[in-house]
Amino acid sequence: MMPSRLRAVPGVRTLSAYRREWLVKDLVAGVVLTTLLVPQGMAYAELAGLPPITGLYTTVLCLLGYAVCGPSRILVLGPDSSLGPMIAATVLPLVAADGDPARAVALASMLALMVAAVMILASVAKLGFVADLISKPTMIGYMNGLALTILIGQLPKLLGFKVEADDLVGELTGFVRRLGEGATVPAAAAVGCGGIAVILVLQRFLPKVPAVLVMVVLATGATTVFSLGEHGVSLVGELPKGFPPFTIPDVRLADVSPLLGGALGIALVSLADTISNASAFAARQGQEVHGNQEMAAIGVANLAAGLFQGFPVSTSGSRTAVAERAGARSQLTGVVGAVLIVLMLVLVPGLFRNLPQPALAAVVITASLSLADVPGVVRLWRQRRTEFLLCCAAFLGVTLVGVLAGIAVAVALSVLNVFRRAWWPYHTVLGRVRDLEGYHDIRSHPAAQRLPGLVIYRFDAPLIFANARAFRDEIRRLAGADPQPSWIVVAAEPMTDVDTTAADMLEELDETLDAKGVHLVFAELKDPVRRKLERYGLTRTLDPRRFFPTVEAAVAAYLRNTGAEWTPGADEDR
């Protein structure tokens, strides 16, 4: 009998339930997946400002780590185009003084360990909900900004030259200047632009063909046949043979603080990416998403990568889709990919010595294009202008302030947008509409009937410190109308909370209205909120007879007291 603790490990559970008929499909999918993992791993390592070989180390360890601890049978992890610029923005400023590649690798590995710690601690604390801190409009803007940042950053490499700059504007102006100076290497430009064309055409017309692999083979073949290295084309060169030893990254104490800031941003983006990918593929596989388990598994994958000279990783929607199309049934697919990469490093490390650097730039640029969502921006413009503006602000945050600052801008905008909705919620007066049950918004139904001396007012938000003044001012405005109402019924069903600031405001407002002969009445107040008012002592000052279970009951009480009759409403532009 297997110990219960051992059965709790996702990889062990998958292995115990493994079916023999899955084996061939997993093996084939692993081979197909490897053709994508190798060039993308190297390309995304360079995107992060690291040696290409570290992308392969990272790929192997994160696949093995997730195979053991990952709850999903289908997700594929690895170096990611969305994390590359964040890693570079965190690590490169710390190595700018000496430019030592070994120090850059150590910093990136420590960054992976910090991301692992953040993810595992967040999993223990069940903080998976933090992925919701970035709304979809701000995420669209962030990803569009990231796509543009990656694109402009890779253009010089695509054309065979370099640009030294610290921000997007500097990179763009530097690129244009060097382009005007004739710095383009024609052979490099041919390889890079041709590589982009091959990938895009194959992805569009032959989606089942491994486009990246085909492009890499063609570029490597062209280098060998035409001796492109002698024509100014930079090559990947011979990769180090073998596999790195277990390594504890050696970093300075002064580096910890900036690394931690980067780790938090990377963890947030990785978490949001993981939850969205896991949800999408789980729905197609008939599985459930376990957010906290996914966080822990991503943490373990980053831990494994960080201890073997790797860098932070996330899930990949494109690689997972490739594995799924190839017939993957379990995480054995990823294990096969990891084993094949190790065999390549041990047996044929020179396999990619003639791979042109512009070809890697083509891989990164095509990946960046998949990050962009222009139709999403257009949809926001048509459907909701405020969220379109949030999207644009997040885009500008990434492009003008920087990648790491951009994620902070995106989170801040999402939170502020929630606060804005609570601060200025929708509110309206209700009336009776012929042939419709209940009471309805007079903005949508201008001809709705109303009772003389009665106002039914709905406030669509919790009543808290941020909006208490807005509520008070609107009630005062309604009470000051001519003719003056005698009852103002608050349709309180949308009020899910009343805090102490709002309770104090209600007490003062009630006294003010009573002095004018206006009664403040509540209908449909939820029981938990009513109990809060009792705890605040508010029901000792507000007459309990002014609380009604429904709006209909409040209206019926008003009719009994006054004998008023319904009158037709008039068009009202509010």
C-alpha cells in the first residue's frame, strides 16, 4: 500500500493511474515538443540577457520539477517571452558595471529562487486570488507594451548590429540612427527577416508543421552552405558540454532588494499566466484547476531551475498547445523533452554551433507578436472607453516607464479602477413600469410612474467611507426637490456593506432629514448588513419601523399612510 503522503504528490498520483495506451502518444509528443523547446529556450535566454545555454538548463529542470509536483497533466513550463524582459530589467542593471556573464547567471538563478519562495509561500497562504489584481484591460495593455518592447529590442539583433540604450525610446532612436548609418549586415537581415517570414507563413497555412524547427534547420543549413559567419552573421557557437552541477547562487547582499522587487513582479505575471492557461486547457481536458497547487508546482519548478544555473519560468500556452496537438496525455511528455535535451547537451553539444543569432531574434519577435492583442484594444474602444483608457495607460507604463514599473502600473490601475467604481457607483431613482413587475430605473424607463411625495432611490455599491459623502449629497439633493418628498426609500439590496464612517453619516443624515419632515426608509437591506447597523447602535436612532423587507412592502406602507396615487413620469435626462 502506497503511503498517503506519497500519494499526495501529483506526479506519483499520475504515475499510479498511468495507462499503457498513453505511452506511445507521450513519447511522440515529447519528441515533437523538444523541437520547439530547444530554439525557444535559447532565444528566451538571450531575451533575458543571459547565455543561450542557460535556457536549456532552465527548460530541463523546470520540466522535471513540474512533472513531479504539477497538478495538470498537460501544462508545459519553460522560459517565457513575457518574463524575459522582466528578468533582463532586474538583472542587467546589477551587472552593468562589469558585464560578467557568470554574475548575470548567478543573479538570474537567485531571482528564480526568490520567485520560487514567493510562489510556495503564496500557495501555503492560499493567495491564488492575487492573480485577479490585474484586470483583463490592463493586462492587454501591459502585454501590448511588452510586445512592442521586445520587438524594438530585437530589431538590431535581427539586422546584425547592436544598440546600447536603457529604455524603449533610447532603443528606438538608437536603432533608427544605426540604421541610417548603414550598420545593417545584409546577410543577417536576410536570415532574420526570412526566418520571420517562414515562421509566420507556416503557422498560418500549415499549423501542424513545427514552424520554429523548420526555420532553425533552414537557417543553420544556410549558414553552413553559404558560410554566413564569414559575412558578418553572429552565430550561437559551440554550447558547453554536459550539465551544470548543483549550485547555490552567490550574490551580494546589496542585490537582494532589487531582486526581490523583480521576483514579486515576475511571480504575479507568472501566476496570472499560469491560472489562465491552466483554466483554458483544463476545460478542454475535463479537469479542474487547483490554483494553490499550481502555485506550489510553479514554485518547485523555479526552485529546481534556480539551483542549476537557470532563471525564472512560467507556463507556456503555445508549447502546451503543441504538446496537446501532438497527443500528450501526461507529464511524461515533458520528461521526454527534458531527457532529449540532456542527451543533446551530453552527446552533441555542437548541434547548434551554426545557428545564426538573427534566427533566434526571429523566434523572439514572432513570439512577441503573439503577445499583442490589437483586436482586444479595438473591442475595448467600442465597448467601454474607461477600460480602453486603462489599457492605454498600462501600455504607456510599460513603454515609457519600463517593464518592471509597468507591471506595478498595471496592478495599481486595476486596483484604482475597482476603487473608482466603489467611489462613484451607479445610482438612480426607480419607478413603476406598466406590464413589468417590480421597480425600474427611470433613466431606462422615463415614463415610469411615481408616487407624489415618495422617492425610491437605489445606490449600487457597498456604503463605505469612500462613497458616503456622494450618497449623502444625493439624498440631500433628492430631499431638497420641489415639491419636497416625505419619504425617501433606499432600495438597499445592492448594499453589501456599511462601514462605521457610513454609519455615522447615516445617523447625521437621518437627523437632518427628520428636521425637514423627510423620512429616510430602507428596503431589502441584507441581514448581515442590518446586524452591522445594530452593532453600530444605529437602529437606536433610526426608527425600526423604517426598515422593510422589500421595496413593495415599503411602497404599500406609504400608500396606507398617505393614500397617494401613481402618476405618469416624464422623460428625464439625468
